[in-house]
Amino acid sequence: MEISAFQELMQELYGQADQERGIPATVAWLCEEVGELAQAVRKGTPEQQLHEFGDVIAWVASLANQMGLSLAEAADRYVTNPPA
């Protein structure tokens, strides 16, 4: 799935609830999911790791949607000017 299509899907599925939750709460949820991913990387199965990667990507998309930003544009930086 293309990253822009995924971001649009997250907007369709959760956009209203995301707006109501707001950016500060979304950042908190994203941080929690990153912690769960870290734990899965250390001690989880590949299935658990894949699940947590999905959750992190979903919360990043939610945050980008709330801020009116494109994940595809954010990723383009790695094509045109990757960090050293």
C-alpha cells in the first residue's frame, strides 16, 4: 500500500475521532505505541512486532492528518536530501 493511500485510509476510518481527541492526546498515544514497539522488538514474536509496527504507523498517520501534513512529502526528503 502506498503511504498516501494509507494516510487517506486512516483519515476515513478514524479522522473524526482523531480530531476530537486532539494533537496532545495523539502524541501521547503515539509515544505509548512506540514503547510497545520497543518492547516487542526486545521480547516479542515477529507477529507481535509486525502488529506494533502497524500501530506506530497508524498513529503517525493520525498525527500527520491532524496537522494537515503529508507523510509522502515527509518521506520524499529521504529521496531528495537524505540525512548523512
